Amino acid sequence: MIEHLVCRLMLVEPDIKEHRIQPSMSECLKGKRVATREDKPNIQYKCIRSKAELELNIDGSKSIKALILE
């Protein structure tokens, strides 16, 4: 299934290493501020609104299978 969502990306160098579904842009930005306080070189965080292909987990939660960056 494809949905529009807000997600927080963790970028290491040019690659996306992690992506998390966020309930809202404000929650995403809060998490980004907390994560950037840890001083780790070469790691960047971004909050984006995007389409994503989702899959349902066995417990009923959703996870990102693939981001559709346009």
C-alpha cells in the first residue's frame, strides 16, 4: 500500500541509513533536535513529507518498505 506520511531520515554521508514514520512534522522536528544534540560527525537528520510503500507487520503496525522520493 502507498501512503503520504512524515518520516525522519538518518543520513550517513550520502546514503539513507534509517527511516522512521512520525505522527506529525512537529514530532519529527522534536526528535531531530534531540538526535542532533549528540555530536556525531557525518550523520545528518532530515524530516520530510513523502510517499512511501508500506507493509503491515504481524502486530498490525506499519513499516516503510520503500520511500518514493519525487
